[in-house]
Amino acid sequence: MPDVVTSASVSDDKLATLQGSNVIRVYAGAEVVLEAKMKSDSQCGSPASICYLPLNNAYLIGSNQGSMRLMC
């Protein structure tokens, strides 16, 4: 059963997705270039949104409790 996408962000040729199981996947074209599982203690609450920041090649991840975390 595939993971459900909670949030997605598009920037240039990259698609960043956040799955319900705390997995971040970044696609360039049809290929996965990054797949990472976040630790549950890295952020309070459940990850709810993702935004790719191309200038510093980082991701801003927001939780359902209102906190945000910058991840490189």
C-alpha cells in the first residue's frame, strides 16, 4: 500500500513530498533523488506541510501544532 502524500511543494524541476509516515521524498523528473525518514522527536506534532527553499537547498517543514523546522 503506497504512502499517502500529506503535502507537496514544486520548485524549478524538483517536487518535494511529505508522506504520512514522516518520509520526505524529492523527485527530479521521474527519479527519486532523496528519500529520508524524519525522527519522531525532531518536531512536535505531526509534519503537515513542506516547502523547498532553493537558495539554501533546505526544506521548511511545518507541523499540525504550529511549529516549524528548517532541515538541510
